Amino acid sequence: MAGVGKPLQGQNVLVTGASRGIGAAVVRQLAREGAVPIIQYGRDQAAAEQLLEEVGAGVTLQADLSDPMGATRLWEQARSKAGRIHALVNNAGIRTEVSIEAGLQAWQSTWQKEFRVNLFAPADLCREAILHFSEHGGGKIVNLASRAGQRGYAAEAMAYGATKAALNNLTKSIARNFGDKGIFAVAIAPGWVFTDMAKGYIARFGKQAAVADIPIGEMALPEEIAEVIAFVLRSSQHSLNGATLDMNGGSYIR
Ligand code: NAD
């Protein structure tokens, strides 16, 4: 039973890419609301351990999600640490630029890595989660998609947009097919969020280039995204399933 002010109490939640950016904000918010986070990191062990110390409960797990077996091994480790897992937040992602003028090798390796990290690893984790949730009375999946996957994307990062469109579609398929087992899936589609991913873009093109077509003139903060994800994970939310939640300051309205 969730406690007062702790609507996520009793939930073990695996968050990928959790050592920084949106993932770290999600971990903080989930912990504040009573969940126990399973903090996956790629390289920055120190940041992950510092975050764990800050939130006070949970575990950290290393995994390279560009390795074809990385996601499956991560799930096994998470299961052995936590036992029952109640929710999965597929947050880890990369945004790599490659132009059509780049050589074929650079083009293909960028597309392959982008799909490996942004789609295939989340898909493997969704598969594991669905199998686990089916046997244990249900669970929730939140996938970090993007506005880029909804409206098409920059010429230099078409692979990124394509991975996010596919992740969005996967989310809908899960919602359509596994609801009868108590399994829910929701996609979050932010425009720019002020993290390292966005800072790289700002450093090269300037903030104005990023916010020019955002009516509110600002990027989202990671904490805003985290708040919505925690809300999605509340056990009181039954009908919020299969949705794509747009968080883009009004820059893409459907
Ligand atoms: P970030 O670059 O700050 O963090 C990404 C995280 O993913 C990092 O913790 C990184 O270690 C992890 N990661 C990347 N490659 C990995 C690998 N091979 N193995 C394991 N972990 C790996 O990015 P962010 O802005 O916090 O983005 C989080 C999610 O939100 C991503 O899926 C991103 O595509 C999505 N998103 C971000 C924005 C934005 O503007 N920042 C907008 C829309 C969607």
C-alpha cells in the first residue's frame, strides 16, 4: 500500500542511463515518491554511486547497451538484486550526427549504433519486462521517445528521429497487446530538454537555434520530465496506457 505523499512506495523501478540528465532526475523523483530505483549507468560509476548515496536506497548496475547482450544481462542482474521489478524506464539514448555526404561506412555504423542503443536495447528490456510482469501481476513501461520521432528531424540526425519513431510504435504495440496482463506502456516525447545532450547542440549552434520554434522559448528541464514519469507510474493510473505524452512547449501540437 502506497503511503501518504509516497505514491510509489513498494515499487522497484529500473531506470536506464540514470547517472545524469533526465535519468538522474527520474531517479530523484521516484525516490522522493517512495520507489526504490535500480540505477543503470554506462561509464560513470562515480556519478551513479553518488546518486545512490543521495537518494538513500536502491542499487547501481553497469551495462553497455550498445552490446547486443547488454540489455538482457542488465535485466538478469536487476532481477537478481531486486527480485520483483514493478516498472522499467527506458531512458538511455544517444543522438549521433552523420550527414548524407559522409562515407557509407560512417553512415552505416552511425545508423547501426543508434538503433542498437535507442531501439534494440529498449526492445530487449521491454521483452524481459513483459515476460516478468506477465508472471507477477503486471507492471509499467515508460519509453523516452522524442518530438524528433513525431515530426521528422534534422538532416544530420535522421537516424535519431527514426529510432524514436520506432520506439514510439513499440510502446503502442505493447499497450495494445498486453493490457489484459496488467501491463501498461507510455511514451514520453520531449522537445529539447536541458541536459548534456542539448548542451552539445547549444555549444555548436547556440541556444536560439534550439528554441526558435518553441512557443514558450525555453527547453524543458529534466525535473519536469521526471515529474510526469513518476505520475505515470502511480498505481492509481489505469487508463493512461499507449499514450505519447508530448512535452515540447507547444512546438508540436497534434
Ligand atoms: P544524456 O546524454 O544526458 O544521458 C543519456 C544517458 O544514456 C547517459 O546516462 C548515458 O550514459 C546513457 N547511455 C548512452 N549510451 C549508453 C550505452 N551504450 N550504454 C549504457 N548507457 C548509455 O541524455 P538525456 O538528455 O538525459 O536523454 C535521456 C533520454 O531522453 C534519451 O533517450 C534521449 O534521446 C531522450 N530525449 C532527450 C532530449 C533532450 O533534448 N535532451 C529530447 C528528447 C528526448
